[in-house]
Amino acid sequence: MNTLKFFCFFILIFIGSCGSNGTDDESSVPEISSTLTETLDNYIDTSIPSSGAGIAIFVNKNETVKYTGFKGLANIQESISIDADTGFRIASISKVFTALATMKLFEQELIQLNDSILKYLPELPSSWQHITIHHLLSHQSGIPQYENHPDATIWDGQTNDDVLRFYISHSELSFEAGSKGEYSNAGYHLLAEIIFRAVGIHYENYMHEYFFEPLGMNNSYVADETTSPRVNDALNFAQYTTFNGKNNFTNGANGIVSSINDLNIFISALLDGQIVKLETLNLMLVHHTPALLGEADYGYGWILAPEGSDAFSHTGGHDGFRTWLLINRDKNLRMIILGNGGDLTGDHEQLAKLMGPFL
């Protein structure tokens, strides 16, 4: 959670710095060259080793690719370099896809946002009757993070079924649903299960059938206990990790693997209204939960810039993977950063400062 707040803070810096000098503290700005390409090339050449974990960066503005750059290895043992088709675990950017899948069902009138989650998951505590799908999407459910409970330290090989079983026997809430917001992976795990209950298709199959296959996102899939990394996938080579190397097979809040090329395809389809209607996307971009992440507001599956800006994004940190996807419709800008080296390849603060003057 602290990592996500940290990334969100620098998202706001980035949004505010575009077209400016990047920061008021010039002494903290990395070396900026005459062009974006020279600047970012210099940064990754001096910061990312060729023989270790690496990073993929993509920037598009006004329908023109301003930068595509890669450095480092997806697989150190096999000496496989990172490229535009390398699949990374995108971590919490998965919430964007889960929220969109939920909103597709809303458009089809298969669910309603004010439906109680017990309509789909009746085995959960009866005292949760007042928690709705809206509350899950906007992180207002009051369902506490199970990882923080003394009865549920992070265990190896956990799945959504394990999470569901935990909450069946642990009914206490952190606060009354709708009274405040608190970022919750658990809510998005439950949304994945609600998608299954609503349409009878498991989350991983739903994402393949309705997102990845029709959009041509050939490097994308949901990683679970039945899958193994593909040949071109980036493996985790972090120096610092969050989950202590334990296998985690939950999805909804995390679990999706994708690439620079696939996420660019996804953004184009989203902005063209091919995934959900644009009016539905705008409903997702309502500031449902102000100041959820420090200064950053939250909609449905999106971290939002302050009111008055049409920028929305999500970051992710899962074990050694550090990810960032940003869309700014005001500036006709999209940006994707994927890394597999933990803190060593996830310095979004520096990248924000470097890009700001050019965007």
C-alpha cells in the first residue's frame, strides 16, 4: 500500500509537470537532453544493466510514438532480452481490466452497481448484505485486507477460493460500507468471483474471450495455478520484493500478464469505445472516492488526477514487477512502463521528471 501511494504521488507530479520544467527542485532532476529520446535513452543506458532485470517504456502523444525503449533481460538464465512483446505481470493494473469487465456486465444489464454482493456470493457473512458492487469498485466496502489479519499471513499458492473461504469465517469490517474509502485488493478478488457467478465463465476465461482474443492481445493472459510463464515472459529478478517469493495465484486485483504492444492496443480500443461505451468509461472516471491514495482520487478501477484534468492511470507493484499505465485525454497522451527488477527498475519519480519537459 505504501508503494502504491508513493507511485500515485509521482503520477500527480508527472501530470502537473507536463510541458513545464518538470520540478521546482532542479538539483533533483536527472540529466535532461535536447530530445525525449536522448533523455530516456541516456537514463536507461546508465541506470539499467544489460545483463540484469530491465524495463520497457512506451510514450505516445497526438497519435505519434514519441518513445519506445527497452533495456535488460526478461529471462537472465536464457539471456532473453526485453522487447515490445515481452509479457510482464502488470500487478494492480489488472484492476482496470476487472473494473471494465464488471462495467461490460453492467451495460448488458447482467448486474447492477447497487446490487448487494450477497446476490452473487451468498456464502459471505449475512451482515455484508449492504455491501454493493459499487463499493467494491470504488474501494468503499470496508472489507479489511486479509493479508494484515493475524489468522491469514500470506501463504504460498493462495487463490481466490482461499480468499473467499477466509472471509466466510471472518465477518468483521474496518468501517461501514460507503462511509469512507480504503484501498482493498480483496474487493477486486471478489469482483472476479462475481463475474464468474454472473456469467458462468471463470475470470481467466472471460478475460481471454472478451478482451485478449478479440482485441488481438496475443501476449496477454491471466496467470494462475494452471499456467506457466511463456517463453517471452519477463521473470521476476527483483532485489527487493513484496511477497517474499511466495506463489500468489489470486486474480481480479492482480494476475494479468501483458506487454507494451498489447497494452497500447488496449488503450486504443478503450478510447475508441470498443471495450465499453464512452459514457460508461466516463462513469468509471467519476471521482467516486476522493483522496483514496494520498492526494489521488479513485473512480472505478482508475486512479484519477485532480478535478479539472482528464488524466487517469493505474500503477502496480507485485513482487518484483513495477508497472504504470497512464492516459491523458487532455493532452492526447498515453504512457506505459513495465519493469521486472523491483525497486531497481521502478523509479517512476525519475522517469516523471525526465518526461515532463517534453510532454
